[in-house]
Amino acid sequence: MWMFMITLTLHLSQVNDKKLDSKEWVFHIVCWGLPLLASCVPFIDDNHYGPSGAWCWIDDTAWRFGAWYVPLFVMLLVIIVLNSHMFYVVRKRAKNTGGIYSHETEHAQERLMAELKPLRLYPYLYLALNIFPLINRIQNAADSNNPIFALTLLHTISIASQGTVNACAFGLNKQTLSELRWCNFKLQLKSLCMCKTDVIGEYETQEDVPDVALAPDSPQLLTIDQD
């Protein structure tokens, strides 16, 4: 769900030039509310939660596909379409404006293109991680009494590795790797552990400085004739 919202936000900002900074509360409602609603739906018509292969999950095939697999693959398809359209529009815009704007603007567009390229791979990566679970569930629906161990094993590995694969996919990029320096870790730890902060005060003005009487033989004495 979050991947869909990230893709939608990028598409609206890059293609339609819409700013959605003030709509963060909508993202939270959608990304937390819809999964909560989907997880509560199987309780409506009797309780459809129970043993489901290696997991305690939805035990009815129709509910399983209706509450999870169908929305999942529809959402992945929409993400792929949005990403493809966004990349096409941004690339076409960069070609049409080539040589018109300043060197800084062209460099910013090239940097944007480089940042958008990995986005095309994320949906396919997530799709690949859900292929074996889908195949295994189809096999379970076709012959529930004879599960295939190899499919169950691949299903388990795919589900268990999603967190690691997502971390590598979103973290192993040039910008993130450039920040992975020991000095940056120390700065972050120092900023978290520091209890005291420097106090910034105002400089005293000439009116705030009290008059100081200096001895006549003081080398700092400055005599000013005042009429």
C-alpha cells in the first residue's frame, strides 16, 4: 500500500505538478485504514481465520484471493502503469526542453531521470516475490489435500525475505551508500546522545555596555574632547 502511495505521489508531482505535502494525513488514513478494513472483512461471514498451510491466516480460498491476492496484483499492475507513464512523460519533457534552459536545469533533469530509473524495477521485484506464494495458493485451492513441499518452501522463503529484499532495493543506491560513512554515524549518535545544546545569545549593544572608569595611566585610555 505504501509503495502504491509513493508511486501515486511521484506521478502527481512529476506529471501533474501537484504538491501533496499537506495531504500526509490522507496517506496515513488510506495506508493504515484499508489494510485494517481488509483484515477485518473475513470476520463478517463467520470467522475465516485459521490454519492455512504454514501460517495462521485466512483458511477460505475465496476470501483469501478476494482479500489479498486480487487487490495485490491489481495494485501492482496500477503501479507499473503509473511508473511507465511517469517515466515516459519526464523523458519526453527532458528531450523537448533540451538546450532551452540553463545548464543547472538540464543537470537537475538528468539527475531526476537517474533517480526515477530504479523506480521501474521495484514493482517487478515485489511481483517476483509474490509469484511463488500465488502459485502455491492456486495449487492449494486446486488440491488442498496434497500440498507440494517445494512450492510451500519457495512460498516461505519469498515471504520471509521481503523485508531484506526491500531494504536492499531501497537502500542500495548511490545517495544512500554515499551517506553510509562512520563519521555520519558518529554525528547522528552524538546528536541523539547530547543533552546540552549551545545557547545562542545576543551581542550587547553600545548602550548596554556600562561605562568603565580607567586610570589615567592606563594604556587603554582614550581621551575624546566633548564640547
